Amino acid sequence: MNRKSNQQKRKNTKSIRMKKIYLFLIFLLSLTIMKAQNPFKKFGYKPKIGTLSKGKYIESFDNDSIVQIGTVLLNVKSKQIVGFVKETITYSEATLKPSISSRWMNPDPLSEEFPDKSPYNFVNNNPIFFTDPTGLAPQGLFDDYGLDKNGNIRLIKKTNDNTDTLYATTTNENGDTVKDESKGSVTVNKDSEGNSLVSDLANNGKTQQYDDYGTTKEREVNIAVTDEKNKNDVFNLFKFVADNSNVEWSVGKIEYQGLGTNYQIGTYHDSNLSPGVKNGSLGNVLGLVHSHPNQNTAQERRESIGGDTGVSTRFLTKHGSNKPYLIYFPSTQSTTRLRLPKEDFLRGRAVRRSNSSYKF
């Protein structure tokens, strides 16, 4: 009897000891959890927790007994629904339904193409100049100009972009001037003031008097000037206007002492004459190219060069025999370079050489 009683006492003692150990472990665990909520407390610092709303709204409900899930109020301890929230018809960023708010969770896929425009604007806030029939992007992002066969350039449509586009034009069955889409187009950059080679050619026309074998006549001249950095724009534009009009066009290159190098592109709206290098006496002329339109046969092209023999000789003698003096033929997309002959007895004549490029 005493033996059984002693065994029972030992079991009870062991049980009490285990309970104390469990309680102690639970106590330690509680302390650990409390400290884990702010591991920087001993340094006197409480870190900010990163959330989607940047702390504006409660996004963690670990310490709340009642939480809202949709319109339901739930007691997380008793697992009982304790109430409902009446939906409001006044929408805000806090009350939008998930099906609605999720529409703004992803960025506009076209936002990278329009970094300076708000995704909430329509047609760049300018419905006068823009339309958006597809809902993707405003249409009319370029200033559109038209080129006629006489070399005249006119504005078709005004826009706010940083480029200008020139199209060839034709006349439709109603007699209206319209774009000739089959001829393509050429696009050039605008400068900081919103001007371009195309807009300058369209707007800077002047009436010029000249002597025609003792008779004073007038002609229209359009010339645009730009820096050397726009070389590609200059020659792309030159080829397009030469290919799509019936008049001569020219490009000259000149270097001014201390002022850099400029390109000049222009026309007299004449099928047999184009501007030379403007203010050539004030700088170092580096080259000249001009077009010969409507020379459709080899004989016509050879004969058209005859008129340039004397001009090219004077040009190369004055500015240097190594300078390019080029003739571009739109009918064949080919270029001829005129040079001075090496033999003295041939001075006054030009030597023709085929040239693959009209650029310099």
C-alpha cells in the first residue's frame, strides 16, 4: 500500500514539474514573439513596414479581433460573423470593388511611348488637332506638308510633335490636292523653336530679281539652312523633292570661320536652274549637288551636262579641284561628278565621272 502511494506521489510530482516546464516555455515563447514584432526595439527604433498603400490603409489584421472581408465583419477569435457593412455608392480608392480597382493595377502598355503625357488625358487634351478612333494613341503626330510638281511646299495639317513629314501630292477626280501615298514620304526633325527644313522651305519663300541677258526678271526662291548635324535630313529631303517634282533642287555645303559648317537646300522652281551656295564669298565652300529633272534618255542626260561644263570649271577652279560638284538624275537615281581635266590644254572642259553617292 505504501509502495503504491509513493509511486503515485512521484507521478504527481513529475506531472507538476512538466507543467511548470511547459508554462515556462510558453512564457519564453510569448516573450520571443513580443520582441520579434520589433527586433530593433533595443536600439530605440521602430521600422516602417512596406505596404501597397504605404501605410495609408490597414493591410495586416494579426492583432485585430474583428476584420472586414468584403462587406462582412468577422471575429477572427470566435470565427463568428458579427455584422455587415452597407455598401456605399460613393466611389473612392478605398471603396472600389476589386473588379474595378484591378483595372488600374497594371500600367498603360503605351505609357512608355508618351512619357510626357498623363494616361488620363484624351487626344493629348487637344481635340482640335487630334483624334483617337482606336483608343490606343492620338492620330496626327506629325506636321504634314505637301509637295507639288513645281516644288511648292504647303502645310496640310498642323500637329504638336517634334518632326515634320513631307508628302508628294496629286490631284484627285474632284480637282482637290491630296497626298500621293504611292510616293512615300520623308520625315525631318524640328529644332528647339519648332522649325524644320521642311517648314523653312514652305515659309521662307522670297521674290528675287535677276538679270536674264540684259533683261531684269523676277523669280521665286526658297532656301533652308541647317547645321551639319542634320546632314541626313538634308540629303534625304533633297532626294525626295528631286524625285517628286519637275524642278531643279540643290544642296550646298559651306564652312564659316569660327561659326561651324552649314548645309543649304533650295530651289528656283525652275527646271533648268537652281541656287548656288549662298554667301559663298564669306566662307569655305565644300561642295555642291543639284538635280537635273526629266532627263529620261542617256542622250538627254549627256546633253544636260553640257550646260554645267563652264559652271563646274569656274566652281572647281575657285573652290578647289577636289571639291564635289555633283549632278543627280532622278530618272535613273544616278549621280555624275564633274572634275577638272589634268591636261592643261583641256582646261575649260569638265571630265565626267559616275558617282554612286549624292551626299558629301
